Amino acid sequence: MFVGIIGPLCAGKHSVAKWLISNGFVHLGLKQRDQTGLETVFFDKSEDILNYVTKHWAKNFVICNIESMRTLEMFKKRPFFMLIAVDSPITTRYIRYVNRCRETNNSEPTIEEFITRSDCELYNIAYPIIDPSAHMNITICANLNNHQCLKSPIINMMQMANLNVINSYNSLFSLYEYLQKINVINEERLRPSWDTYFMRMSDLAASRSNCMKRKVGCILVKDCRVVATGYNGTPRGIKNCNEGGCQRCNDAVPCGLDLDVCLCLHAEENALLEAGRDRVSSGCILYCNTCPCLRCTVKLVQAGVKEVVYNLSYGMDDKTAKLLKEAGVILRQHTAKNICDY
């Protein structure tokens, strides 16, 4: 695994790197630019780092000085690369910076000065400073040198992270306990299991829903191949639910009431209709981001679905579970808590 760590000033990037190093990772860096104080294997340029980790792909590495979007995109081409974005409240970061200045006998900045520097690095912008005596604006670059001007905004690269770590902890022990809890180095973050893969697909299907009540999506799978997808909404040719197509949903009728007048097809119903019984009866698995209702459960049983995997609970989970158990259909919840952000 090759882990890149980015984040604003004093967010705790190097503290996370130290934890990874304590778990067998080797810290890599660029000559003349890496001043972390960590034991580091140095390289002349980012391309050399990429070639090295590719050749030694079975080992674990970490880097903290990703300076440009070009470098990040180059690293992300590798299937073993994971980007972690570390952030902290600005007041917490300021206190850390002041403590760092005291340890090195440097002058302590005001919080306004710290915010200015932090924003310059985070957004890579020139920042105007007002000189009261001259009554004019003086523009400075983020790091007062040409090298900094060639960097990419950290905020843009943070948006590409595989994992976001909020480091608001006051001690390394608490931070490391948190990193252990969220299982940072779980390889499923790089390549999801089949369950996680199909559950994410059901979430993507749900994004197409036009129902005013909730967004539900599902995937019918056979032998790890998608048979059909479905999301809830009004039938083909009928005005979309969010455009007034279903009076019950638009009247905000409480869940479970007046279901006989609801015009919306459920995600499971749409998937079954798309697949047809012949393609389902040979033993499909349904992945759904929400536990099926009884109305859909009886249809899943009748169609021959052998297993139902869901993420979010619904109002009748116990009844659904009882019915599926009686029919010999496996029901289980998948939450992937071991790889979730906390």
C-alpha cells in the first residue's frame, strides 16, 4: 500500500505518518523539500518515487509532501495508492502552531497571521496585507517564493481523498486510538469487497430516484454479475413523483399509510420487472440500500431471490426478516463499518 497524506498547516499530517511508520510503513520524500524530521528515503523527483513503489508494490509506503495535482493524479493511477486528507479546527491548529514556535524559540504569530498563512497554503493564493502606515495593499505569495507558486491548492487535492481524518484530538494517544478504530490500512479502502461494491452501486441507482418520500436503489446480482437495477419512482410515461405524479407522496402521508393509492413503483419492483422471473429464479442476490418492505418482500420470494443484502433499516424490518426466514431466503445487513469514516 502507498499512502499519501495531505492537509492544511498543523492538521496532524506527520502525526498520522508516524502512526503508519510504527505499523511498518516506510516514509518517502523529495530531496531539499522534506523537512519532517522523520526517517526518510529520499528521491530527486516524484516520478522516481512512483517507479520505486511500483517496483516494490508489496511493501507499505507513506508520503506527506504531495505538492501538485499532476503528482497526485500520477500516484492515483496505481491501484495500491490511497490518499488521506487530514484536517482540524483552525483554533486547534493555531494552538499547535504556537506550541511549535515555543519549542523552536520562534516568535509566536497572532491568530490573524496564522489564518493568513494557513489560507495562503490551503488555497495557494496571493493574500493582500494592509500596511496602515502606507495606506495601501501589499500582495504577498503563499510562501514568499517561486516554488510555492507552482503548487496546487491543497483544498482541491483534499477533495480527491479516499479517507478524511478529522484530527481534533489533544494527544497522540487519542489520535492513534482513533486511527486504529477506523482501520485506516484496511485494503478494502483500495479495492472494495463484492458486498461493498454492489451496495455502492445500489446507492448510485438510488440517486436516480424521483420519489418525494425517500431515495431507494437496488441491484440484482447473479454470480457477481449485475442482472438488473432499480430505483423507486412513478411508472414509465407517468409524471415523475417529484413533479406531482404521485398525490400520496406529495401530500406527505406518513409512511405505511394509504399505500394502496401510491403510484410509485419500489426499487425492488422495478429491478424484478426489468430482469424477469426466468433470470431471477436461478438464484439471484438483491443488494438494496434500504431493507425491503413487505410489499416487495413477497415479490422477491415469489421471483426466487435467494439472498437479500441491505444497508439502511426500514419500519418493518422484523416482519420482513420473519417472512424471508420462512421462505428460506437469507437476509443480512451490510454496513462496512470497518472502513467507514468516523
